[in-house]
Amino acid sequence: MSARRIPSRLLLRASLAACLGAALALPAMSLQAHEGHGDEAAAPVSGDAPRRQADGSVFLPKASQRQIEIRTLPVTPGPLPRTLELNATVIMDPHKGGRVQSMLAGRLEPGPAGLPSVGQKVKKGQVLAYVVPSAGQIERSNQSALLAELQAARSLAEKRLARLQELADTVPRKDIEAAESEVKSLKGRIAAVGGGLSNRDTLVAPVTGVIAAANGMAGQIVEARDIIFEVVDPDSLHIEAMAYTPLAAEAIEAASVAVSEGGAGAGPAAPRVIPLEFLGAVRRLKEQALPVIFDNHSAGVGQWLALGQPVKVQVRLKGTLEAAAVPATALVKNPSNETILWVKRSPELFEPRAIRYQPLDGARVAVTQGLAPGDRVVVQGAPLLNQVR
């Protein structure tokens, strides 16, 4: 059977359709190629820029690490002492501090060296100010009248004494002694009444120390028992901590308080740890807690602690726990407000680790979960590393 022949007219029509389709597709392909080249030029990707990875880790080149001063340390879990952190307040040492109060109502006057200012050093017994007693007009008038009567009586008694002394040979000795006693009594009463009108209450420093509070001004009217000055020894302050469970003296091995030494603009710095001595616990509730008193005698501590300052006291208890010691400055918060540490996974890659920790000594914390032996933890520059997005 012979093959059927395709008409030449149909062949010509098919070839023309193929050529037209190819011609129409050519501009579209050219346009797509041009647009793709434009996108690639508009959004170049650099491999050396710090960036947050999809899994939450951070890529940080060595140059950026040196710029923000990243420092890491390997951690090794081991036995660490058990600690308890208590909220506390700095209070006055009753043996080396005191208050200056007015014993009567009156007007405040400066002392020989003027009114002391806050921070000024004073010595025990130093005169700080005077209080001139205030009295009503009728009371002062009555005292003035009584003083005039006593002065007149004294004058008569002195004249009578003089006459009796001239007649000493004829007058009994007991009459002369009675006259002398009357003159002496009148002088004492005059001095007492006159002192009530003009005497001043002298305010003196009860201890040697520094003026911590000054609540008086020249000419100020004060009432009895008003606190005019507070004097403290800055190197001897007490710490009152609040414990919600009773603490026995035999369960406490040591205690300390951490204070920051960094000034304005100094950035985060390792806190200074001040050792404390346990004095005792009050067996009466205060603000639904038991006050625990600690003593401190570290020289120069007054430049970091002030009366009424809130602090955190780390109490070291007997017993140990298995944990890794990490500087407290390495702790940061993630977007979920969880406490994390940054661990160096490779030379330029850091990953966040959610952890559980307990306070250790104010400068360090004990990480109980989240770290493995040999992990290199970022101990400096962690807040800056945490901000990379």
C-alpha cells in the first residue's frame, strides 16, 4: 500500500506557523533574561557581613569580633556552693552612727563653723548648731516679771547680809549663815530663770563620721524631737536583708554583696564583691519577711554604699551543687525574655543557649542546665552580639 502524500499547501502553512511562534518567543526570552540580570545587580549578597541565621545563630566575622571585643572562656561543670539571693537595704550601724535631734521647739542657729553640709566630716562632740527656745509673749512676760522680783529680793538680801556681817560680834552666827544661804538661793533662781530666757540648746555630733543627712537651715523653726542631722561612719554600715524562710547561723558559711564600680558611660563592668558578716536574724515579721542583719567593715566601702540603697545579698549555704560558674555579665535576654548565653560553635559562628542558673557570689552565676563541658561561652561583648539581626 502506497503512502499518502501530504499536500504541499499544508506543509507550507505549518512551517510558517513555527517560524512565527519562534519570532514571538524570542523577545519574551530576551526580556526575562534582562530582568533577571537586573535583580542580581540590585541585591548583591555579601558573605562577610554579620547576620542572624535562620536557626537563630549569629555569623560574626573575625574583624567584627575584634571590633566589639568578643571574649570567650571554656566552662567546666563541677561542685559549686549553694547560695541564696536576698533583697536587702543599707542601714545605719547603731554603734557608729547617730541622729542629732532637737530637745525643744525653737529657732535653728548655725554653730561656730556654720551649719554642716551633707558629706562633711565631723568629730564626736563637735558643735553643729544651736536651737534658741521659742516661748509665747505672755510666758516671756511672766518670766521677765519673776526675774525682776528675784533680782530685787537678792538686792535686799545682800544688804541685809552686809549689815549682819558688820554686827558679827553681837549677832548670832546662825543669822549670818541664814542670810548667806538666802543670797545664794536667790542667785541660783535668777540664773535659772535668766537661762530659760536666753539659753540655747546645743546640738553636737554624737559620733565621729560624715554628715549623711542635713534637714536644717539658718532661722528654721524646729519642733522637739525633729531630726536635724544624721551622722554615719561610711566604712561601717549594716545590711538588712529580707528572708522569707528562717535562716540559722549554723547554715550560713559566708555572705557578700555586689556593687557596680562603673561610672557614667563606662559600660558594663564586673561588680565589686564586698564580704559581709552575719550578725543575727530578727524573730519578728517585717513586710511579711524576717529581717536578717549583716555587718560590713571593708575600708572605702562608703563610696559604693549609701543609707537606704537597695542591694542584693548572696548568702552561701552549706552543701554543693553540680554547675558551671559563668560571669554574670555574660547573661542576656532573647526576644522571648528568656535568659540565654552565647556559645561559640565555630570560629565565626555563635549560637544562643537557654539556661537555668542560680546566683553564686554576685559577680558569677552557677549555670545548672544548658551548657556542656568544653563549651566556650561569650563572657565579654554578649549584649552587642545579642543585637545582631
